[in-house]
Amino acid sequence: MHHVHRIIRQISRGNLFGKFSPVSGRNAIFATGALVIILYNGFSLFATRHLKYEREQLIDAYVKNVDNQLLADIDSNVVPDAFFQMIRGLDLPVIITDTNWNPLLWDNIFQMENFSAKNGKLTERAERKYNAIGKKVLLLRKQNKPYPLYTQDGSLKVGYLLIGNNLLLKVLSFLPFIEILILLAFFTITFLVFQNVRSTEKSNLWVGLAKETAHQLGTPISSLMGWTEYMRTIHEADPPIEPSEFMSQIKKICDDMENDLTRLRKITARFSQIGSIPALTELKVNEIISDVAEYYRIRLPLLRKHINIRFELGDVPDINVNRDLLEWVFENVMKNAIDAIVLDNGLIEIKTEFIESEKVVRVLHRDNGKGMSRDVQHQIFSPGFTTKKRGWGLGLTLSKRIVEDYHNGRIYVSWTQKDRGTVFCIDLPVTS
């Protein structure tokens, strides 16, 4: 049963046969279009071969039912109208030749007629037509097998019946090749479009990553610069600060500077692991969530927001994670929730549970913020996309990569509604 759930999850993530790129929706369209064209091409091949087979069976039936007496009269150029009507009913190019492949009669090529020479010579018009029919003989011999014609007693071969393909069959015979060309053109154009999209997304990702790095480093660096400037100008204070009073401030200044340096180390550690395989350690996910929530709880007054953070942390097993990167994910989700809340009675609820049937620890992160539209929901993980006036639209993009590529988990919006809030779901696999 566990394997069934795992396969269902992989299909829903587009990951049954390998991981898709971030543009999974486009990949689905590409795969669907290619599959439709391939199936249609296969059907055309089947239909063409089936029509050819039916035509061959029909021709065999015609040839077998031709009255031997009629065929015996061909050599004397006395062919009854009944024979003409019969082969005309085939609606196919037909040529009757003698045993040396010289055309005697034809239909559905030019008007059916006999050649009769006057004074031992053909007219100029008849000679041109005769030469054209001679070329058709060579063509029909290549298209289909010739049918030998015998006398009434079957002892003497008097000629051949050559039958070609009608217009419909000719078109159908070329259709599979045309479809293959269309398929190749479709693949080529789609590949070039996707390459351009991926190149643009990579460019946006690197630009956003650079800006996000500067943004992350900016706060602690500004704080450190503020403290150094304060200490540099302490002697210029008016009124002067007593040395004893300044010494009493040293401990707080050192603690704050140490916090800023710790934050800088954490930021550099996070960014240094993007693009490489991070080390995973068995940790308690509830402790990581609590630390992140406490980090923001302290800063909520500075943001001038009244938000209550509630927990419903279940009894979940330890999981293999990278603490620095997973903290980053929870920080991004919580920061988005804080920014989305505009009510005075803001609420963030975090719940963890162990889904034994799927072998995952599920983290549900709910807020009562502005929610999002369907269009926004489909784009929130795209590089550079943001609905905020400030920001680079990279937080959730990196979060998705951290969860899905580095932890083999899944992050998605499980519920959202305009002006009512959003629920993010993060599934992290439990490995034995």
C-alpha cells in the first residue's frame, strides 16, 4: 500500500520517470502534444496500410473474376464494353500491356481508347500520349505487383494488368512522412522555446539570488556598522558619557554584535550550500519550527503587527534534514504569512503530524492573510515573481528547491482564498 501512495505522489509531482524542471506545467503540455501527434501518426500509418491491404484484396477479386474469354480477346484489340466498365469501376489508374510491357489499354489516366495505326504509323498526338503511357507503365510496375493475363485455357500469357493508387491513397501514403516532419518541427520549436524560457528563468534566478544575498547580508551589516559608528563617536557625545556608564553598555553591544555575526555566518552557510549537495543530519523538525517562530515573535513589535503564533506540534519522528536550509524555508513561509496579514488580529497556526501511510512528516502553515488568486497560486514558485512592493520574488523559489531537490520532499499551497488566508503544506520524507 505504501508503494501505491508513493507512486501516486510521484505522478502528482510529475516525478514518476524523473524530476521535471521548474516549468512542470509546460512540460505537461509538451508531453501531451507530442503524445497526441505520435498517436495520430501511428493511426495514419495503420489506416494507410489497411487501405492498401483492402485495395489489394479488391484488385485480386477483380482479376480472378475477369472472364477469361474477355482477356483472350485483348490480343486482337477487340475488347467488349463490359470489360471496360468493370475495370473503370475500380476507380484506380489501370493499364493493360502485352507481354513486352507495351501499353494496349488504360483507364483513369487519359481517356480510355485503343491505338490503331493508319498506314502503319501512329498520329503525332497518339504517339505523344503513347510515350506518356509508357512512362506510366514503369511507374505502376514499381507501385504494385503486375497481374498476368492468360488465354481462356490458361496455357498462354497474353499480357499484364497494371493497377496504380488513386488520389486518396497517394495522399495517405505521404501523410505519415508529413506528420513526422510536423512532429520534428514541433519538437524543435518547443525545444527552442523551452530553452529560451529556461535561460530567462536561470538569468532571473541568478539576478534574484544576487539581490537576495545583498538583502540578507544588508541587515546584520547595517547593525554592525551602526554599533561601530556608535563606539567611534562615543567621545563626542554631549553631554559626555561617563566611562562607567559606557562599560555597562559594552555587554549589550557585544551580545548584539555576536547575534549579527551569527546571522552572517548562517546566511553565508545557506548560500554556500545552494548548488551543491548539502549534508543532512537527523534532527527534530518541531525544534526548528519553534526556533524560527521565536525569531519572528521577537521582531513582530518592530514590524508594528499584532500576530498570534499558535502551535499544534504532533509527535513526529526525527528526519534527515539540513538545519540551515530548512530554517530558511520556514523563515520564507512565515515571512510571507506576516507580510500577507493586514488584520489587527493576525493569526498564524503551525501544525505538524506524521502521515504513516505516506511515510512523511507534514507541516501545515496557515495564516489569515490576504490569500491569493488562482493565477498567483500558479506562479508563486517561479523565479522573480512577487506581489510585494519590495522583494525579489526568490524566497519561495529557493524554498521549493530546498524542499524538493535537497530533501526529496514537497511544498505546495493546499488551500487559499481571497481575504481569508492561505495554507502551505510541506511534506518531508521519513527515512528508516
